[in-house]
Amino acid sequence: MREVFYGWWVLGAAVCLGFVAFGVVIPGYLAFSVPVRAELGLSSGQSAFIVGAAWGIGDITSVAAGWLADRYGARRLVLVGGLLCGAGFAALALANSFWGILLAYTVIASMGRGMGIFPTLMTLVNQWFVRRKALALAVVNTSTAGGAAALLPALSLGAGQIGWRPTALVAGLAICALTLPAVAIIRSRPEDMGLEPDGGGHASGTADGANRGDGDRATTRVAPTRREFALGQALVTATFWALTLGAVLRTVTSDVLIVNQIPILIWKGVAEARTATYLSLTYFATIPARFGMGLAALWIAPRWLLSAAMVVVTLCTLAALIAQGDRVAWFLIVASAAGQGVSSIAWITVGEYFGRRSYGTLVGVMTVFYGTSGLIIPAVAGSVFDRTGSFVPVLAVAAVLQAVAATSFLLVKQPADDTASDSR
């Protein structure tokens, strides 16, 4: 009987950890935002800053994490990052002020997320698969959306039944508890076990980059069977920067709409009791979008998928600007789903076009741009509402930026052969 390729076990561990850790940390504060604002007297701008800055700090942290993962392997980063992520979220239970929330959630938990969860788990899985890369990355990317969708209502229910502080403590400890068995399974690269990507034979030969994994043992890396870009080679391609610009504009506008979705819906006349349900549906809708669009990238050129999805996002944002009542929620749900599908394709495209060699660093470079923007832009959007009582300027600007992203994605083409390293 043929032995199961160990990469599937690594993928399974990454999926489980991504489901819980990402699912708790990314939407977690949003589940607590109403009771936290009531208890601590926070404004819309402060609440938006807590979440936007948290996502931004996590993204900025991923730059160093990506470089370290490419050079030394992802396993140690997953261990340290997972434990930090869980400890920070659990520490929310002790926060009694705006600054306490910032320290526990925005700094500690988010740095842990950027270091060991996302996009580090994507970097890890990218090392194990070549032919099945699109499928594997779509699966792990979808798991994070699935976690957010499934755990958001659970966190909201916990906050309502036992209080947001005990719920945060339990959720944080759960992340820590799951990190340990996941790391026991994970290996950074197939070469660490004498294997090749996709379950080929024993590794042999060398390639540029690191040749040691996580301290499991010294290894030699197999010569790649497709083009491999060094960091400098990728950074001089128009494809990388067109993809980065589109991803930045997509992510920043998505963050603004997600972080401020509840106040936007209330402003549009949706009953507050239904807003949490709509937010949960928003995350649920991203599951088929991420997986389906990720698989579609197997047959359709990424630039067409990316651009078409952003056109849908733009039109839905404009519709949300014009509409009133519960219809606004459905437009925002579709916009979020299409936008998250873009996220899935973007990560797959980096791996397909630039290879394994510098994947973590390239993803880190991309995320630092929208991470920096995420530090302030969602909070600025919330502040606009605090001052004007309207989200019209926010939605209008978001639609314009989304249209620019759709145009930028049209420039994402396969890089020329002569710009990559000779990997044969």
C-alpha cells in the first residue's frame, strides 16, 4: 500500500491551526466590539483603530517572518507565533482600558498572528507542493475564512452568555493548546525528511537559499523543476508590482468595510441585533469564494480572475452606497466574498509565478504595504463617521480605489523566462 505523502499531514496541521488561530484573532475583537465599547466607553474611531492597527501590525510582522521562513524554515515561527497569538488574545480578559486592549490584542496577539499563522502557514504549504500548489494553497487559505465564519458566532454567543472576558481567555488558551500538536507534525520543507515536493523521490542536489530546516537535521534541497526567482529578480518585474498594487488596494478597502461593517449597517437602518449575523454571513460567504476562485486559477489566467472579481467588488460597494436597509448587508457580503477570492488567487499567483525560493519574503513585502496602510485607514474611516455622521465619503473613495485595483490586476502576466534563476 502506497504511503501517504507527508505533505498532506503538514497541510492538515496548517489547516487546523489556521482555522482556529486566524478564526479567533481576525474577527475576535469584532465579536466583542459592542460590549467592549459599552464597558470602556470607546468611540467608533478608537474601535476601528484597534482592529485596523492589529491587522496592520500583523502584516508588518510578516515581512521579517517571511524572510526567516525562507531562510530557516517556518516551523519555529509557527511555534513562537502561535503561542504569542494565543497568549495575547487570552490577555484581553485582563484589559481595562483602550491601551490595555491595544497591548494585548493589537500588539501581542497580532504580532503572533503575523509571525506564525498568516501568511507563514501559506509559506509553509508552498514549500511542500508544486504540481498541486493551487489546490493546497486554496485549501489552507479557505481554512482561515472558515475559521472566521465558524468562530465569530461562537465568540459572540460566548460574549453574550458568559461575558467577553472569559470567552477571550478560553479562546486564547485554545490557540496555545492547538499550536503544540500542530508544530509536532509540521516540517518546514520536504527536503527536511529526504522527500521532494508533491511526494517525489528522495531529495538530492542543492539550490540557492537555505539548506537547513528547523533544527530537525541538516539537509540538502532538491533542484526545483520550475522557474525559481530570487528576491531581487522578482522585485524588478512589473508583474510583482502590479500584483502588489492591486492586492494593497483590495486589502485596505476590504479592511475598511469589514472593520466598519456594523456601524455602516446601523447607519443604513439595519437593526443592531441583526448586524452580528450579517457579519458572520460575510465570513461564511468567503469560504466558497476563496476555494472556488483558487481552483479556477488552475484553468483561467489569474489576471482575468483578479480583475473581474474587483469589478464585482466595486459595483457592490457603489450599490451599498446607494441602497438602504438590509439590502446593504447583502451587497457588502458579496463584495467581501469576491474580495477574499482575490486574496486566495494573489497568494497562489506569487507561488506559481515566482516559485518556492523567496515566497515568504515576497509575500511579506506585499503585506507590509497594506499592513502599513491598515494601521490608520480603517480608523480614519471610523473617525469620518464620528465627525460627519455619514459613511458616504468612505464608500465613495473605497469604490474608486477598488476600480484602480481592477485595472492594476490586468497587468499581472507570467514573468519572462530570462528573469528567473536557471533551476535546471
